[in-house]
Amino acid sequence: MKHLLTVTLLATSLQTTAQLLQPVPFSQVAITDQFWSPRQLTISKTTIPVCIFQTEVKTPRIRNFEKVANHSGQKHEGIYFDDSDVYKALEAIAYSLKTHPDEKLEQKADEWIDKIAAAQQPDGYLNTYYTLNGIDKRWSDMEKHEDYCAGHLFEAAVAYYNTTGKTKLLNVATKLADHIDKTFREPNRHWVSGHEEIELALVKLYKATNNKKYLDLADWFLQQRGHGYGKGVIWDNWTNSAYCQDSLPVRDQRQITGHAVRAMYLYTGAADVGAALKDSGYMTAMEAVWEDVVHRNMYLTGGIGSSGHNEGFTDDYDLPNEHAYCETCASVGMVFWNQRMNRLTGDAKYIDVLERSLYNGALDGLSLSGDRFFYGNPLASSGQHQRQEWFGTACCPANISRLVASVGDYVYVQSDKELWVNLFIGSKTKIKLKNGEVELQQQTNYPWDGTVNITVSPKRSQQIPLHIRIPGWAQNTATPGDAYYFTDKLEVKATIKINGQPVDYQVNNGYAVINRTWKKGDVLTVDLPMEVRKVAAIDKIKENRNRIALQRGPLVYCLEHADNNGQVKNIIVPEPTKWKAEMDNNLLNGVVTLKGEVPVVKLSADGQSVTTEKQPVTAIPYFSWANRGKGEMEIWIPTKISAISLKP
């Protein structure tokens, strides 16, 4: 008879958790698994070199800094926010240097930093667009992204300092932040940032320098919103105030509006400021806005922002598939925001959404080769979509680069005495707790396999509450809220063993809490059910009526032309269809495919007759589509013939 260990359920209040949870930074987490580790190598060896080539050779981004430093009198080339792409690339380089040290890459970063520093004005101002085109016009147009660019500089400076210990870029950042503080906060000159970003970046700068002035400045920027200080044009029915979340003060906001990326950066910053200042007003607002996003305005992929017109939100449940915008940067922002919400509340539902966005909506933005990108990420295609080498507005390539390079940031969190495992990624880390250091090592083939082995090795035996996230999808919850649901109820639940012995557990805020005295080498094994699940959407999402989607573990699947005789929009998937999951190491760098046999409808060449026949079909992970050329793709598959689209 197997010995059952007893697990103590910890009751931790949200208020207490909100003050205690801290991330274990990526620099302390060595990624070792076969899913993320190769992707980080691709970022280092392929994607970052592409970003460098595009930034300093193919486009004039670095050249603009050189023009300022040389006092050449030449005009600015490119778009007014292009400086930000240089900074995002530098941030990605900083993260990559930590995981994949490269002397030549570091020299290139230092070369860029020298040029950036040389372009800074004596009073600290730094923006090549206004310096080259008329510095007398600076800080006159909230939509010209001066503070947005500054924010990305701050993030890059902190990342590079944390990786290398070098302070040159950090000094540039603090000098610019001081200039902004003297220009706006000190005289209380009203100003609304058109594109939010500076708020979250100032909190990072505050933490790196321990200068509270930067935290106060971040809070000041947040408090400027919603009082009529913003100015701008009207775009159809979208005024500037709604477009950049300026209709109401941040603490009063309850619904999502406007541009998706701006919203994500704003709420990430508000969460950071709210945590640092212990301001419950920001938290109340964000919980309401988060629910509005996730329950009524989020795609199954974790993508957000349905409309290309405003790169953002429209009406609740307006979620078209083929015309979905779902900007890569918005999914990256969802990762940022949900990480902060989890740290504030200790609730795993935020990591459930983070994981969904990370593995689907965000990762889809990067090709398997690392040198092609999606700006928008549709959920269906008639063959018109393909990955691009670069974009005129090039925020997405560097953004997905910095996310993948720093994915270790999202695996673990801690308090003084407790540990949380949020993501299942093969990794090693050492974490300092009040009672001594603990080493954690994860071994897993996730997301292809649901078995996760976590070796717990404290320096000396100690009692540690260890919180293991049990994903919502493993508890019959497709997503928080009721927008999406599994059509079947899974009877098998996640199992936990310690040193091979089964453990009874209860779930608290989405975590199984194992409170015991751990000794060096103890192994906790989690087995998550990886059955293929069929997902349906509520009727309010009209695009998905009479359709289902497939999900296995955290991955959303799609049908693509290359695996299904060149066409997928004629495929019907009846509800009882059985699916078999198979690893194919020779397909798309190695993926688990889903195979089934379903009816396929064919229209005769003259369009006069229809035939139906059974045909084997293959589904692939959504993030891997469009790596084999243009063609049809579908996530939401018809269950009835009335929902299909036929071609002769």
C-alpha cells in the first residue's frame, strides 16, 4: 500500500502576498530544457544579428545618433520613434549576453552606447528626432513618443548594467530621467504620455538606483491621465483620450479601451507603482480592467487587440479570426502585465493567462529560423499572410527577442520564506530565503510532456512552503471567465509525488501548496494531464459559432495547408472526433502533432456539386504555422457544413 503524505494548505491573504512576492530574476535562472534553450540560442545567434544589421546598416537608426554627435546639420531619417528600437535591441543584447556571453556582441553594444551617450544634450535631453529637426519644438506633442523612447532607454540601461556592471548607459538614463523630472514633475507642468512605457521603466530605474525620485515621477505620469491634459487628433470615432487610455484617471478605469500595446505598458507600470507605494487604488482598477480584457476581449491564443484600425480594442466579444490584429508586442505586454498581477495577488490565474500569451500569441511572432517575424498574429488565413524580414515600425522583432532571451524572469517567485513555481521550464536556480539558500532544478519535456521533476536542495534541511501552479487547463478551465470552455470534462487530475510517493493536495489560488521540511535532493514530481481538449466559445463571439479549437497542455493548435493537401477551410471536425498526439521530430524543428480522421468537403471544378469524404488531417501548434510558405490556416474549425468556406 502506497504511503500518502499529508500536505498542509496555507491560507495566505492577498494583502500579505501582495507585499511579499518577488520575482527570481532571469540572471539567476539557467534555462536547460529543449524547448526554450534552443530558442534562446537562436535569439543570440540569429535574431539579434538581424536586429543589429537592420538597425545600423539597412535603416538609419544608428546613423541618426551619429548625426547628432557630429553636429552635421543633417535632418533626421526614418520615423520619430525609431530611437526606441535601438534601445529595445540593446535590452535584448543585454539579456542574451547573460545567457550566451559573446565578446564581439558586447563590443557592438558598447559601440552603440558610446554613440548614444555622444548624442545626449548638456541638459540631459536625448531624442534624435527633435535634436535634428528642431530642438525648440521638443516636449510639445504628446504623440511624438519622446517619453516612450526614454522609457525604452531606461529599460535597456538597467538590463545592461545588471548584466555587465557597466554604468555608462545607466548614467545616460539617469541624466535623461533627471531632465524629465525637472521639466515636468518639479514644476508640475501637465503632460500626458501618448504612448505609455516610461512609467514601468522608471520603476526599473528606481529599483536599480534606489532613487525614489524616479518612482515618484512614474506615479506623477500615472496621475496625469484622465484630467483633460492630453491633446491630439480625432481618428474616426476614436479620440486620443480613449486611444491612449486617457479618458479617466487610472484609479477610476474599469474597462479596456484604445491601443492594446499602450494599455499593457500602462497597466504594467501601474502595477509596479501600486506595489512599490502600496496603493490599493491602482490594484482595484487593474483587477477590473484585467477582467474586462480576459473575460471579454482576449483571443484563445492570449492575443489581444482585434482591430488593425486602432491597433487595439473595439466592442466586447468583437474577436474576428482572419482579420485579427493581435500585435506581437501586445502579447509581450500581456506577459509583462500578468506577471505583475500575479506578484501583487499571489493568484495563479494571471500566470495561466501569461503562459497562454507566451506560448501562443507572443511566440507566434518569431519564426523558427529566428529571422522572420509577424507584426499581427491572425487566427485564420486564406493564404495572404506571411512572415516578414523587417517592418517600417520595427517594435516587434526586438520585443519578442527581449522576451525570449529573458524568459527565466517568469519561472519562479519568492517571499522571505516561501517559493512559487509558475512556469514549467527546465532550469536551475539558487534562491536565498530567510532561513538559507535553496537550489531548485526542473527537468521536463514541457510543453510536449506533462511530467515535471523538481529537485529541491536546501543548504540545510528546512521547512519551506512550495507552491506549484496547477494550470487552469488541467482543472477543466479553458480560460478565466466564460468566453471559452472545454466541451468535455476531464476526469483525470494532476498528480504530485515526493520521492516517488503520492501526495494528496488541495489547490489554493491555483497552486498546490506543499509545506514540509525539505532535505537536499528531494524530488517533487508533477504529472499534468495532456489530453487533447476541444474548446468552444460562447455564442457572443459570433465568429466562432459552430466551431471548435484544439488545445493540448498550454498550446493552441491549428490546421495548416502544408499538412492537409493544401487546403483547410473545407475541413469539418464533428464533436466525437478522436485525436492522437504524436511527436514528429522531423517536422518544424520537432513538434507534437494532433492527428485525426474527419470529413472533408470538396466542390467540383464547375462549382455545381459537393462531395464529402473522410480524410486524415494533422494539426500543429499555432506558434509554428507560416514557416513553410503562404497558405490556408485555421484555429477555429467548423463542426457543421454550414460553417465552412468552399473553393472550386
